[in-house]
Amino acid sequence: MRDWFRSLLQTFKVMLLFIGCTLFFYYGILWVSQEYESYYRYDTPEGNAIKVTTDSAQDRDDPTILTRLGLFYKLGE
């Protein structure tokens, strides 16, 4: 009878530790998620940032087959 009670007590301790760690992890993840939810990643660049795309009139008009083929080889698609 006494061994059964000790076994039950040990099981209860392990369950309590597991539940405590699970709750700690859950609320930690919620805290990190809430912290980064308001983080705005798309600020305008500062300093010596340059634009990497071009808007040339030739690309917007009806491109020739050579232009399309050159773009195909350039991008590797």
C-alpha cells in the first residue's frame, strides 16, 4: 500500500513538472509572437541604398523574341 502511494506521488510530481514546463513554453512562445507582431520589416532604406530594378520603356512595350530569349538565359528560367 505504501509503495503504491509513493508511486502515485512520483507520477503526480512528474505530471506537475510536465504541465509547468509546457505552460512556461506556451506563454514564452506567445510573448515572442506578440513581440514580433508589431515589428515592421519594410522600412524605407537609409544611407547608400540603390534601386535594383529598372523600368525601361523597351521592357514594357511588346518585347521581341530576342529580348525574351536574352531574359530567359539571363534569369535561368
